[in-house]
Amino acid sequence: MYTMASGNTLEDIGDKFCQCSVCLEYFKEPKLLPCLHRFCKECLHTLIQNSQEILKCPECREEFEIPITGVEGFSTDFNTKSLVEYVHSQQTHESDEIRKCHGCSKLLKVAGYCLKCNGFLCFECYTVHKTKDTLEPHRHYTLSVEDMKSKSATKENLPSARDAPRCHIHSETISNLCCKKCNNRPVCTSCLYGHHRDHDVCEIKTLAKSERDRLKSQVEILENVKQSKFAVSPGDVTEKLFLNATSAKEIYQKEYDDEAQKLKSTINNINKIKVKIQFDKESEKQKAFSSLDIEMDREIEEIRSKYEKLKKEREKTIDNGYQDEEDKLKDNLHHLHTKLETLNKVKVDKEELIETQMKERLKILIEIRERFDSTHKHLKDLEAKVSDIVFSDNDWMAIERTSGVCSECDLLIEDVKGFPDYASMSDIEMDRRQITAKRNVTITISEKESTITISVMKGLWIMKDISANEDGNIVIAGQHVQKTQSIILVVDRNGTLIQQHILRNNSVRERFCCCLAHGKVASVCQPDEIGIFHIRENSYTKKNMHEISDWPSNRLVSCVAASGMTNSIFVGNRSSRAVYVFDDNLNHRKTITLPDIIKGSYNLSVYETKRIVCDFDRKKVVVTDIDGSEIRNFCELKKPDVDRAHLRPRNVCTDKNGYIYVLWTSENFFGRDRCILAQYSEDGRQLLEARQLTTGLRCLSVMKTDKGEKLVVAAWDTFHLYGLLELQSHCRNERIVSQYD
């Protein structure tokens, strides 16, 4: 690291190195700031007068507190001062300039320069300095014109030719000690019994060696941190990002080509079947016509009209026999062509996702690279400063400058330690969902299969919400009849208790739940609680909504839903159109604003990009299609014909194919409520089925079983099971996989 040569001459030192960046003249009494930039004492004094308590460096714009003593509180740069004097005197001798002699005060040609007197000498005074015994201490510091013109002085031996610093109290005494308590001020032996008595006083050379060792240790730490953090450059990561993005696109293209080939093959097979059916139909017609023609020939004129009629009836019968199959083939062909277009769109969406990722990461990498270059430049500047101190023989300069350089080194160590880990930013997060199309199926609700009573709840708990998890079990959120406790239950499809967790609160209004993956259950409880229940550990972690999001203090949670595709949690409320989105660690991701057609969320369900919202107060159910935080389109579900004016939506859910199920309720004049179960198409635009159920039902969900999906409808301490029958459209040799299976 310490590669700077210690014997370089000062031949190449230019004017700019010796000039103050404020007055653009040679330094006069140069002072060092903590950032190691130097300025004339008078220029620094002017800057302090124009500042308040903070001084901003004109070079690097770093800010420092102004010492109580003003400009005197900053260290004098003895090394730079010596260099300026040397360059100035060297330029004077090279130009044979006439100067005022320091010894005799006459204007004469310069013959030498005394570093101890800090002045030019004529030939006579130069001779006196070199020969007179009384000026013997000046001989070592007196340079001749030939010495200056030879340019043999170096950065190291020039400062050593000057006096050591003098005591700051006894200015006539040369100091060989410094006081650490007084910020390393030069002191003499007399001060040990006076002003600096009982202070921590050190010998200059000893302290200089200690400071150099401390600086070397700090720089070694910085070098190790730099090596660990900058093993890979942002440029390499950027190149790897482009390669990975290209590779990901090739993978998607191959998946698209394979799946498209399968669909095209299926289409060709169906076309062949269609041609064969047409041929069979014509052959059967010809065969039937032929037998009739023989009969017709036998009784030519008499029964012609009779057989013409028979031909038409037979032709109509044959056509009708093939009509259904032809219609199915036509529908399947249309469906497959539509899915082929969808397949292409999915591929394009994934490629756009890769481009978005790459642009976002390129933007971050550009910012990191700028910081990377700035930090490397700062490291190189610091290495140069360290080299000047370590290889310099000026102990006083080492004492004064080491503390500032060590501080800068500490800041750089923290900066490098805090440098972001950017090496993994070249990775592409690929959407591994299969690029395929959904099945063309029709779902219908069967008759009620069974009614299950939860014995552990009977008489003590009121069921408020249900949800089915990935294991085919039912999760129930309930409230104690005295409203002092709430409960989360897990039961199987027969009502057998698997797990229960009682939550004690001073006042519980209502609790709701929904299932996540990996044995987790998201739950909310009024007024503003949100939590995660871990089924296997029987543990519950909760937070308050206003602590983790922009949730107003007077707002009540009213529902919770989950997305299996993104593992996100959605929390709604009845008093506003805002839906709050969290991850499964209860970190707030974003807030979605629903369309103003509704007032708030009484109940909520999520399927892919759709959000189905029940607005109990405005008696509406709305399906919205959301991209990120933006609502792309929405539609309002049609109410069943039964008691339409008074129906209010109470609960909603979807099955694996996206069909929507809504539980509508209304109260009649006798105080009894009416419950209507309605089934809608995937987009919500068609009401497919509506049936009246028993009274008192409040919530519903869809549960997976070995025999397909079941619809669970519940109230109080009982739930009913209905089968969901899947009627798949017939298509020979067709194999189409659900997009998210």
C-alpha cells in the first residue's frame, strides 16, 4: 500500500500545488482543515467570519465546527509552508531577481537564502552566514544559488532543515515535547512545572512513532474491508445481469415454443376428427339414400312423394345426431385459438417483467457505481496522505496530521462496511408459473351433502369467519358470547378439533381469518389488530395496524383475504375504499384504493389479479381487476331475482377455476333473514345459479378434498358442505393444464 518513494526531488512541483485555491496566490501561513485541504491563514479567517458555527470546505464541501479559538484552532501545515518557501526561492534564483537582502536591507542580487532567517541574502551577507562564528547555528540552514539551481532538495530533507516547533508559551525555546491533553501542543521542559503540570506530556519522536503505527493499523483494516467489499466491480455485475436476462428470455421462448406446438398439434387433430366426421356423415347419407332409391325404383310413380318425404326426415335425423358433436368441436377450436393468443400474451408479459427488473436494477447499479467510483477516489487520496506521513521524517507533521487522517480512515471504514451488497443484482427473478392455458370447464353446485356441528363451540363461541387451508382443513375465527375473548380453531371436514388458540382481550368486537401457505393463518380483530397464527407451533404474533401502515385511529378492520400467488395479505374496512396490502411477515407493501362505486369492504376475496369486494352498506358486490396499485376495470355483480331490493352481500369466495360464490341475506317483516347462495362466472358478468338456503348463514369458503372441491357454508357453530361438480368440455386428444396448477 505504501508505494510512494521517499526521495523524490521537488523539481516537478508546480505553481498550483503551492497556491491557495481561494486567493490563487502562494500559501501564506497554510492551515490544515480536518479534511486535509489547506488554505492561507488570512483566507481561512475570512471564510470563518462569513460563516456561523459551521465551516464548509471550499474544496470538498465537507462541514466542520469552527474551533473556539477561530483560525488558530486549525493546525499549521509546516510541510507545505517549507515547500512554498523552497519553490519561491528556487524561482527567484533561476530568474536572477534583485531582492532586498535580509541581512543588510539593501537591494542586491540574490546569492543565497537562509531558512532560519526566512529571507534572501546578498553575496556579502551570505559569506558572513557561512563564516562568522556567531551565526554558526544558521550555516546548516543557508542555501547558495548553486544549491537552489541544482534542484537537489527533496520533500523529506527540506522540512528537516527547518526548526522544530517552539513552545507555545515560551516562544524562544525549541520544543521537543507535546501535550496530548492540549491537542498535541508543543511545550518545553519548563512547562512541565507550570501550565502543563499533571498533563499527559510525551516526547515528540515517541508520539510520532505511536501515531504512525496507529495510522498503519487503521489503513490495514480499511484495506481488508475494501478487498472484501470490492471483490467484484459493478461493471462485472452489470455484464452478468445482461447475460442472465438474455438466458431467461431464451428459457421463456423455449417454453412458449413447446406449449404452442402442443396446442397447434391438438388443433390439427381436431381438424382431422372434424373432416372424418363430415366424411362419415356423407357416407351414411349416401348409404341411406341408396337403399331408399332401390325401394323408390320398385314403385316408381306411386310412392315417389312418400319416399321423398322419408328422405328429408332421415336427413334431418342424421344432421341432428351429429350437430351436438360439431358444436362442441367448434367451441373447442375457438377456445384453443383464444388460449393460444393468451399464451403469447403471458410470454410477452414475462419478457416485459424481465425488462422492468433489468431497468430497475440498472438504475440502482448506476447509483452504486457512482458511489463506488467516489469511494475508490477517496481511498486513493487517503493512501497518498498516509504515504506522505509514514515516509516523512518530520515528526511534528506526523503528530498533527495523523489524528485527522485516522478520523478520515474511520469514516471510510464505516462507509465501506455499509456499502450495499450488489453482486447478486445480476440475478433475474423468474416467474416459474407454467405458460399454459386454463381448462374449459363448467362448475355447478350439488345438493347439500352433510351438516357438521362444532361441539367445542356450542353455547360458548360464535363463528365469525371461516377459511380452508392447503391441507384440506377448516380454520374458524370465533368470538366468545361474553365478548371478552376470541378464538382460532382448526378442524377437519368432519368437525374434529385439530388445534385451538384462545386470545384474551379486554374487549373483543369481531375476529376474521384467511389461510396462507406453510401452515400460517392471517387474522384481524377489531378495532385495529392484525396477526399471524402458526398452526404447527400454536403461536400467534400480532401488531396494531396504525403502527405498520397509514391506518387512521378511528377506523375498524372488517375483513381479511390472502393471495396464494403472491402470498400477500389484504385488509379492508367498511368506512373507506382503502385496502391495505401486507406480506406474510406483516410488512406494509402498499395501499389500493377501490372504485368510488362502493363505500367500503365488508368482505373481501382475492383470485389472481381480481379483488371481489362485498359492500354491505350499499348492497353491492364489485369485481375489480388490479395491476399493481392501479384498477384496470371493474364490474358490479347482478343480484338474484329473489327479494332483490333488500338483499345485502355478506360473504364471498372463489374456487380454483375462478368461479365466484356470494352469500346474499335479507330480513323480512317477521325478523327472519333469508339466505341466497349465488354462483357467478369468472369475470362476474353472468349469474349462473342461485338457490335459497337455510336461515342464519353468515360465511362461506371453498375446501379441497380427495373428491374435488367442496363449498362450506357456516353459521354460529355449524357448517354445511355442498359439492362442486366440474363438467369439463369434451375434446378428444386434448390435454390443457391450468395456468396456475
